[in-house]
Amino acid sequence: MEILDSKTAGPAIAPSIGKALFKDMSWRGLRPLQENSGNAIRNGYQTLITAGTASGKTEAALLPVLSLILESPDLAHSRTPVALYVAPLKALINDIAERLKKLSLRAPLEIYAWHGDVEMSEKNEALKHASILVTTPESLEGLLVSSKIDPTLFFHNLRFFLLDEFHALLSSPRGYQLASQIERLQTYSRYEIQKIAMSATIGNPEMVLEWMRGSGTRECLLVSDSHQTQKQLMLRKKSYETLLADAQKVVSLGKKAILFTCSKGEAESLFHFLNRKGISVLLHHGSIGKKQREDTERLFKGSDDYPIMIATTTLEMGIDIGDVSYVLFYSVPRSAASFMQRLGRAGRKTGVARALIYVPTDTEEEGKPLALDQTLEERLFLLGNLSLFSEGRVEPIEMKDYYPQLFAHQVISMVFREKQMDRRKIALLKAAYPFKGLQKEDVGAVLSFLEEENYLLRIDQEYRLGWKAKDRLEGAGIGDFLSVFSSSEDWTVVEGNREIGKVHAATVFHNKRKQGHEVFIQNFYLAGKAWKVLSVDAARRRISVQRAESGAKPLWLSGEDAVHPVFSEAIRRFILKPTFSPSCVWDPEVQDTLLKTIAGELYTVSHEERWVPVMVERKKGADIHLYTYAGTLLNDLLALLVRQYAPQSRDVRSTWRVIRWKAYAPFHPEEFKDWITSLSYEEFYGLTEDEFTRNEPKFYGKVFPDCLREYIPASLSVNALIRHYWGLLQSSVRSGGLTSDA
């Protein structure tokens, strides 16, 4: 992997782009990141741009791409797309499309957003005139199978493929879908497609560049920004009173702040608390209706009447919401990448990102007792974030090069596009990163299964759609097929014809109560307002409501994100050696609480050993707590291996940092570790195959959060799980996670 020299001369900018930039938008010059990125892109590299939020990385990609397009008459005057820009969020897509229009105002380029909320009339215009499309992976899949276009003509001039918030795409099945889509697009384009990706948080750029390589011959290059926004962290006592005082100060200073939480329910509760106290706040999360979210973004950006926005993950990424001075963490995420994304939302104009982080110091909040495990976890997650923040690191993205179910999905998509497809065309997919680990027998197993299950019909060397695929892809079913990630189980809440948002059905049915002979459904809050249920349409998953005076907190049922081994190991290191960044200050009570927490957890760590066993002898056997700090998935695997190594063990359970069980025979952690490290892949496969087969749904959802399981036989699904967990185990061995050197 090559790193571009920061002293390289800056790139040329097309005159029309330069006028828009320096005259219309009043830019004074380019930043080093933009100059370096421009050189890399102009020299033809597949370019990964990593830089913090508000570093100008979007323009670092767009300026050279637009200039290269305008320098080529064939590209500048093409009326089919010469560039595709892919982002994970519709709101971000709309924002990027507007920025592109401003930059190309003086150029003969037509920019269009393309996603599910765009009107059909505008899409029809895009099909006739688009120079650049800004879209999602799902909408791109729709274009690839659309009968409205001939892809050999529509994508004939495709020269650039830009990926924004690349870490978010790669951390989900959508990133692997994109890798496959690019290989398919390459067969239609007369150019070797140049890929440019942007992200603020990439922990393993070397692996990500391998993803970008694909079948192309272009060299891959990382361009990083050495300039870092100054960051100031204040650790505050977590209480509604402290939060209110800080919110009032933000208002009095005439500043703006985003208040981040880790759950939608907490966001709704904080909104109502601050609203009752006279603070003008806005609310933004993924279960609020699209129109209200957009209105909220406009209000926050354009009006001084709303100084505080309460949000979840929906505002982590680079939607332009104006100048934010403070980021408030009412709860900290269980990921340094997420923490840094949120922290980066502040200080765009001043260059100083200020964060207030609320740390639980009491055993109750608002008069209600808090679970001790919950408060301890919050403090420990804070330590992990502080540790990696001090080191300037985030977790690496776990890359998958064996994804047979996505391979099956893409084969079906290709056959749907072609109607009749030569079997040999499937080979083009093999260059995509998620399929590099597939062997000939794996491909054969996938295709045989698709034939047996009537997804495909084979006639000699030609494939056609089988009846099951036809049923799936006809009419409204096509929308579900285009998306590779698991859809929500939430129900839509409407007031008349206006969508308010979505809640889990348990919100309604959990809140049922009897009064006499009648059943009443309690009111609930959503989108900052209370609602009374008028009717429930189970068939359409639809709840009709009207405004109410008060209500209960709504329910959303979703699993917690796995804790990465790098994050959990950072917590272990911090307990062993607390190191607070000079950028961090704290309330005395918070400091005392954190130091007591660290002291209280010292029994779980050791300078000599990575794993610390705590054993409590019983009359029969012993209770064993093995503290590994190995992360959620690896501890799941170690718990499985405990059952294989010590079959007399009972009640084996695990969390991200500890494995617990009842032992009825002596257990020696070092011997267990030696046994694990001595396993060959074949031995590992034999030990785990039955367990993964019996509990395949549980493990599958943790490793592959997709909706593609039905496209492959169970044996391949188990094989994919075993390969993934074997990779985790070997990574831990390489990093010293199973050695005695702590």
C-alpha cells in the first residue's frame, strides 16, 4: 500500500468548478488533504480518503472527479451517468446532490438523487439526462435489474464510483453488495472504473484497500489527513439536573448542540424532560417519519429558535446540519468508531470539538433505581472510548471474504436482468472481495441449491429464473429483494394519511389493560408527541392514532451491537493502567466514581495473563468466571469451546468480557488456551459443526445481519459461520489475545 507524500503539488481544477468554488462559494484555497487527494485521483489510483468530520474530504473527492469529467468532452456531454456516488442514508444523498449542484452550477452537468423517496417524474428525467447519480446500494441494485434501461448503454460511460461514509457501508451487508455491483457495472463500462472512498473512521485501511482493488488493474492508495480538530472532553455527573443546567448554558451562550443517546426510548424521554423545562429542543431518530426528520434537519440548521437536537445514530454521519458547538453524550456508544463519528459533529467552524459526557455516579435516576450492571457497563464503555481516543484509534472493520448467500443473491439478480444468461458469466463475480474465499465446490453447491429450490432453471449452459424467483421478484416483492439487510419488524404509525413514524407492535399490545369488560390500549409517545390509538390493522402493520395529552414510552426491540475485541481489550488496558487524555476534565464526583470503578474491577485483569479466572468453590464443583475481555463474538465461541473441552460444564454463558459456567471437574485456563491454539482448522471444524448446526439461527444473526439465508443450503451457512469464527480465533492468536503476555 502506498501513502501519498503530503508535499506533492496541488491538482488543477476545471475553470467552471474553480469559479463556483472561489467566487460563488467564497473559498480561499484548498486544504492539504484536498490537494493530496486530487493528485491521487488524477494519477488514476483507487483512492481511500480518511479524515475527520468537517475536514473537507467530500470536496477532496469531488473536485478532481468533476474536473476530470469536464476535461473530457465525451464525459462532460454524456447524458448517461459518468459517475455514481453511493451513500448509506437518503438524507445524506439529498445533501450531497445539492452540494454537487452548487459545485457544477457553471458546468454542463446534470445531477440527480436516486432513491426510494424520489418522485418517479424526477427519476424519468434522470434516466434521460443524468451525468451523476447519487444513490443507495438498494437503488443501484434496482437500476441493475430495471427493464427501463439497457445497462450496456446506460452505464457505457461510467468512469467513477464514489463511496461516502464507507465505514458504515462496509460494516453491513450493503458494503459487500456494492463490491459485487461494481464488478457487474465494470462489464458494461468502456472505462476501467475508478473507485474513490471517504471515511472518518477506518481502523484497518490496508484491508479496505483490498476490497477496493477488485478485478481492476489500478493501484490503490491511502490519503490521510494529518490535521486533527482540537477536542475537549468534560465528564459530568449523569442526572437530569446536570443535563438541564448544561442545556440552559448552551442556550444562554447562543450556541448549538447535539444530544446523543444510545436508544430511541431514551431520546424520547429526554425530549419530553427538556421540553417540559422550557428548552426548545428537536428530536431525530430512525423511527420518526421521513418528512418530520427532514423538517427537523432544516429547522436545526436554519433557525436559532432550536439550539438543541436530540439524536441517535441517525446524525452520526455527515448530513449538513450547520454549525454545532457542543456534542453531549447522555450515554456513550459501545464503539470507538461511533464515539469519534459523534464527536466529529462539533467544531466544524471553530476547529474545536467540545463534548460533555454524562457518567452515572448514582444508583438511581429520576427516583428510579438503575440496574448495577447497566451503570457499570456505561462506565466501562466510557473507559474503552477514552482509551482509544487517547491512542487515536478506532476498531478495525471485520472483513468477510466468504459470503455464499450474497453470491446466490447476486446470481439471481443477474439472471433476472438478462432473462437468459450464459452460466459462464457468473465468473465475473469472483473478483469481488466477498467471494474471494469461495471455492469451486462452494459455487457448485450454491448453484445446485438454487436449481433444486426452483430459484433458477438450467437449460444446458444457460440459466433462467425458476418459479420461486419469479414469484419473489414480481410486483411489490422486488423491493424486498433489492435490499440485502434484515428489515424492521416495526409497525407504521399514522395520523390520518400522515406518517408519524414506526414502533414495535409490542408498544400497543404490551400496553393493553382491562377496565371492566373493555380492553383499553394505553397511549404512547412518538416523535416527541403523545398519541392515542384509534385502530390497529395487523394485516398492513399499521396503527392509526390521534393526539393525546400523555403517554407511555414506546418500545423498539433490537439486539445490542457486538462489542469488538479491540474495544474490549482497550477497556482491559485502561483498568490496568488508567491514562486520561490531557483533553479530558471531569467533575470531582465523576473522577471519584471512575477511580472506584477501576479499583473495583482490578480483580478481573492481570499484568501477567490476558485471561483471569475467578473461581468460587461449591459443595459440588465450582462457579467459574473467566474474564477474557475478548469481545462479544469471540466469547460466544470460547463458551462453545468450553463445552467441548469440559463437557461436564453446565450453564455456560458469555458476555463481551466474561464467560461463566458451573464446573464439576478441575479447570486450568492455561491448558484450555494451549488446547485452543493447537487446534487445526479441520479439528476446529469437527468440534464446532454440530453446535453451529443446532444453533445456526442464533449465530447467523450475529455474524450476517442480512435477509439472504434462504438462498443457500444449511451446510453452506454453517460453513460460513465456522470460517468466520475461525478467523476471529486466529486473529486473537496473532494479536496475542491467547498468550500469557498481557
